Amino acid sequence: MTKQDLFKQKAARAALDYIKDGMIVGLGTGSTVSFLLDYISEKELDITGVTTSKDTSRKCRALGIRVVDIDMVDHIDVTIDGADEVDAYMNGIKGGGAALLMEKIVANNSKTNIWIVDETKVHSVLGSFPLPIEIISYGSGKLIQNFEEKGYHPVLRLDNAGNPVVTDTGHNIIDLNLHYIDNPQELAEYLESQVGVVEHGLFINIADVVIIGGEQIVTHNRKQ
Ligand SMILES: O=C[C@H](O)[C@H](O)[C@H](O)COP(=O)(O)O
């Protein structure tokens, strides 16, 4: 196991403190959340999960974690998710695993949102990680052209067979290679105004707690 994986594991283990029996828990997507699911199963926590991807649902089924559709619950107590990059203001980029749309819907319906990341993902300014944009396929060439003209260096994400990645909700992904996002809010507003964009991977003012795994665990709390 790499050091980065060990740090992801540490962050995932620390997140268990926020989960109690009987809770409805939003379950994110990705390798860090995968460690969390293992711990939830090992500890036999009696939770009801609301998942953010087919991958997470599959893993929950394999581990015997109960899962229900988001529309079957009247609230979500806490959601625990990974992130691809986190800045000093606890804003982040998500969607490296193409799950950003379902993740944002679950996050927006959760009382508390907790991110679990390893320390390599924390940067003072967002943009090192390419920003995923979920789009409809019709007219995607035009959208790419618009993003090129803005200097965003867009790349349509392809799968191993060279076909456009199709998300769990049936869309495609464009990754923007921005390197330095000086005003995430302004960029989010621009992206939201583009017809054909379903959702973007900028998660602004969403995380309440960020647990960073490193040699030590560091926890940031928005309310502090
Ligand atoms: O679409 C994927 C999600 O936003 C993930 O939470 C993110 O990519 C982090 O994944 P990982 O824990 O594998 O680094």
C-alpha cells in the first residue's frame, strides 16, 4: 500500500467518529470512501446509506451495508465523501471519478458534509487538478470550442476503449485544465450559465468538516 493510500485510510477511519447507529449517511465515491465502507462494515454500524454512484452501491451491497434511494429518505444526517483538491477556504474540486452530479445532489440534501482526503490534495489555490464538467453529449463540440476560446484547455474525458466516458446519469465529462482558479465563485457562475453544462465539479461552501490524513490527522471545521 502506498503512503497516500495509508493517509486516505487514516482520514477514512477518523470519519467514523461522525457516524452513529441509526443515522442516514450519504456515501461518496472513490478510493478514500471505499476504505470508509470497509470500516463501516467491519464495525457493523447500523446505518442506512444514500449512495452517490453505481460503484458505491455495488460495494455497499457486497459488504451488506443497507442502501436506499435518495427520494426514499426525508433527510440525510451526514455525508462523507472524498475530494480531488481542497483549498484553504474548504472549497474543492470533485468529479475525478465522474460522480460529481450525484455527489452534489446528495451533499446539497445533507445536514453535514465531511470530506476525507490525504494531505497531497490540499493546495492554497484550486486548479492543479483538472476541473470536471458534466455535460450533455449533444453539442459538446460547441461547448469545447467555447471553453477553448476562454483559454480553459478543455479535454473530453475518454474511457480505456477511447470512447467518451458516460456518467451514471448518462452524460459526458469535459476536464478543464486551468492550473490556477483565482475566483472559483465567478467561474462557477460562468459555467452554470452555459447551456449544455449539467453540473461542474467546483464545490463551494459545501464541506462543513475536512479531515486530512497525513502523518497526523488534521481536521478543519467551517464553524471554527
Ligand atoms: O467523482 C469522484 C469523486 O468526486 C471522488 O470523491 C474524488 O474523485 C476523490 O476520489 P479518491 O478518494 O479516489 O481520490
